[in-house]
Amino acid sequence: MSLDPQTLALVRIAVATATGDEDKLRKRMTAARAAAVPSLWVEELLLQSFLNVGYPLALVAFGVWRSVAGPVGESGEPIAHPEWERWTKRGVEACGEVYGRTYHKLMLNLRALHPAIEPLVVVDAYGKILGRPGLDSKRRELCTLGAIAMQNTPRQLHAHLRGALNTGSSRDDVDEVIAIVEDDLSKERALKLWEMWADVRERSL
């Protein structure tokens, strides 16, 4: 096993968040506390879940977390303040780390979809949330991978399989995350996930 127990517990919460299953969330959050996962890591994971699974499921997960962990303690960096230039710079750096050499192609694709999408991704997603201190980029991306793998979004899944490697995960790390995810997928979906990963893994050698 290449990933530490705390990271694995965090990924399990990310996967459960995508299901909306409160009982599963509660069990996995309780297990994370038993594994001494820092509360700040969980808080940051749940904040980025607004991006990965949407507001309704993220709010459900936060509600369960509050029942497990109690009132808000250390909340990390405040977000309700105008930091546009800093968020833009940080967003470009964080997004570039995840997407690597395909970053500029991503920006062109986003602009082609709608001109508002690029700043939403770079500034709001990566600058405000994913670039925050409190959780490192490797763990953030592994949790993103777990959440995205639960959804029917193959292009994004492919990008985040590569993103996990770009942010410092080994191939064995990704194997472990997929093994966690497949427990919550149908056999057909799990097979497609492993097939896509086999393709990415081979191309990235």
C-alpha cells in the first residue's frame, strides 16, 4: 500500500460525498477521525466538493460532518473578500499544475464553450478553492479523482487521472484510489474506469 491511511480515509469521504449517502458519509467520517485525519483536511475536501459534486451533495456532506466533528473550529483562509488578482495568479498556478502541458488547450476549449467559463474555472475554482492552503495539491487531486469517478463524465475523468500523476501521485497511488471507488460502482462502470486508467497509465510511462 503506497498511500497513508489518512489520505485513503479522505478519498473514501470524497467518494461517499458523491453518493449523498448520509450513513456511508457518517461511517467514513468517523473512521477518518479515528485515523487521525486533520479536521482541516476534511473541511478543505468538503469545500472543494462544491466544485466536484455540486452544492446539494456538498451541503449534505457538510451537515453530516458537523454532526460528527462538532462546531467549526479552524476554518482556514477566509474567502469573502476581494482578492481577484491573487486568486487569478494562484488559480493559473494550481490549474497549470493539474493539467500540465494540456493547460493551454483546456483554456481554449473553455473559451469556446462560453467566455464566462474560463474565469469561473481559473479564478473561482482553482484560485479561490483548490489553491487554498490547508490541503496539499496531491491529496486534493486524488479526492477530486475519487469524486469525478463516481459521475458519468469520461472526459473529466481522463483529465483527472492525468492530473493525479501531474500533482505527484504514483501509478500505485491511483490504483489504490480506483480500488476504493470501484466498491461504489457497478461492475460495468468499474471495468470502464480500469480500462481508461490502463490507457492513461500506459501513455504516461
